[in-house]
Amino acid sequence: MRLALLQFDTLWLRREENYATVERLLEGVECDLVVLPEMFSTAYSTTADEVAEPTDGPTLRWMRATAKRYQCAIIGTVATREKADYYNRMYVVLPDGGEYHYDKRHLFSFAGENRKFSPGKERIIVEWQGVKILPLVCYDLRFPAWSYLPGQVDLVVYSASWAASRTGAWDTLLPARAIENQAWTVGVNRVGRDKDGTLYAGHSAAYDHLGRQRASCGEDTSIQVVEIRPEEIAAFRERFRAWQDADKIEIK
């Protein structure tokens, strides 16, 4: 499976321009799965009523159309309003019409996200082209128990708006999650400054099941494509069966 990491400056509430940036980056690129930054169509915000869309809103409709047009799966998060609640919702949209979502579990209280959004309660695993994918969001990266499913997933994906001041943690935790799960781990972050002046330095990257970096987007707008072979992950786990000795963690 060919996976594309799309790193760019997400513009505040300029959905059409953000859609156009993704489409421009994808032109001529052959891939099976595209991962986008957190709240890629609006830029990240904890002001839910400003950025949130209904459950069948414009960004989800764009994701469906784009997945079909490019014949690839697309992963990205959208601030979503469902009845009286708001969620930082990660959609996994497949070109064949399959559609899944995960609501961000760990809300970024440092910025007040927990005051406006409701936390998700369940993880999901989506299988696409023989790869078992665990979709997670930004701050989830700091909480290893939530992503700890050794032997059960092949790819852990984080969509993020991770501030430049905490890049050191980002660069450290992504390969740690890969090593723990014996699974590829991908983090896609934005670049640029948000409306409040916070700087984002990118560092989107892919790490293989050994924790080796296999792609990096640096600090500028970039697209990187890596190839994941699930049979190689399975063969490594068969040789080095650390997953058999893993702790059983119950999450409430």
C-alpha cells in the first residue's frame, strides 16, 4: 500500500483554498491512502461553534468526492456537530464508498478543547488493502495505552496540529509508538502560523515497524509517499514475537 503524507499550511476557515491545496499536491501522485493534518479544511480551533460542520457537511462531502476522483482512501479530521455535541472527528473515507469515523479521545485541555468538544469513547480499526489501520488524533500521541494494540494493527495514523514549541516530543513519541506496536506509525502535522500566531513546524513523518524513519516532510509544504508491505510486518512479528508477551491493558 502506498501512503501519502500531505503537509501544508491550513488556512483559517478558507475551506475551498484548503481543498484546492490538497488537490494540487495530489496531482500526478500515485497512492492508495492519503493522510491530512488535523482540521485540515478550517485550521485547528477550540472554538467549536465557529469551525464545526454538520455530520454530512461540506468537508466530508469533499472527502468522498476526492477519494472517488483519485481512487484512494483519505484520512483527516473535521470539527463535527452531532445534535448538541461537538467532536474532533477523524474520517476514514474509502474510494469504494466505505466510510468510518473516530472521535478524538484525548482533548487538548491546555488550549481548552475539552471545554467545547466531547471526547470519543472507542477506538476503531479499519482494514484497507490488507493493512489494519488505527486512526488517532494529535494529543492522543501522548497517551500510549490508547494506541497500544501490539499484534492487532499494522499502521497507526495521527493527524495533528502540533505546535513547533513541542516538536521534540513529536519526534520522540512517533517512533516509540511504532516500536511498541511493531507497526508502522505515521504522523501528519501542519506548517505555518494559525490565527493566534502559534507556529507549526511540520515534521510529518513515517516510521516502520522497527521504528526506523522512512519518510520526513521537514518544515515546509510537502508530500511524501511511502510503501507499506503488510507481509513484511507479519514476517517480523513471527520472528520477534514481543506482542505475545504484551501486557493486557484495560481502558475505561
